Amino acid sequence: MKSVNWIGLVAALVAGQVFGAVWYGNLFSVAWAKAMDLTEADFVGQEWRMALGVLNMLLILLALDLAMRRLETRGWLGGAKLGAFIGLFFGATVSALNYIYAAGPLVLLLIDGGYQVVSYTLLGALLSGLRRTPKAE
């Protein structure tokens, strides 16, 4: 835990929560709720899920930070590229399972899969771009 990029991790955690609120709250809230067959009444008393979402993103960021250290990913662009790769080939493909096996609507795949790719790209850029380089001794 000593080598975790805590500055980048906290910045990415905050940015990720804000981005998720914009993506699912402002940009795609109506389409997403319709695709999920949900109404506003379904969200009453569900605030505790937000805390689980923060915990989930924290675990994702710890894993992404570990991958970046192991792969020696450097800089904003390097982090964005690795984030996009993981978002597309892991995040979006897991989201695709709901479309493939649960016969979910295509719009849900596009919203959720798109969120995975864009958010991981953002998170990767922040984690790698805000990594402090060790001082030479």
C-alpha cells in the first residue's frame, strides 16, 4: 500500500464519481432508466447503493494503479491508453454480458459500455498523470 499513488487515486475517485453522476444523471438518465425499466420510485431509499459504488470504484482504482505500476505506465497519455484498453476489453465486455445473456436492450449496452470505456480512460489518465516521480538520491 506504500507505493499506491494516493494523490492520483483520490483525484480519480472524485472525478469518477462526478463523471458517473454526469453520465448517468445528466446525459443518459432518461434512456438508461427506460432501458432498465425503472421509474423514480425505484430509487427511493436506495442511497446506500451510492456508498457501494464508491467502494467499488476504490477497488477498481487500486487494481488499475497496481496494473500501471507493474506495466510501468507513465504520463497522462500512457494512463489514458491503458485505461481505455481495460475499459474496452474488460469493462465494456462485462457490460456486454447483460446484453448477450440477459437479452438487455442495445441502448443499455451502449450506455453502460460507453461509460466503462470513457471512465476508465479518464481514471487512467488521472492515476498515471498525477503519479509523483521518486526523487533521485
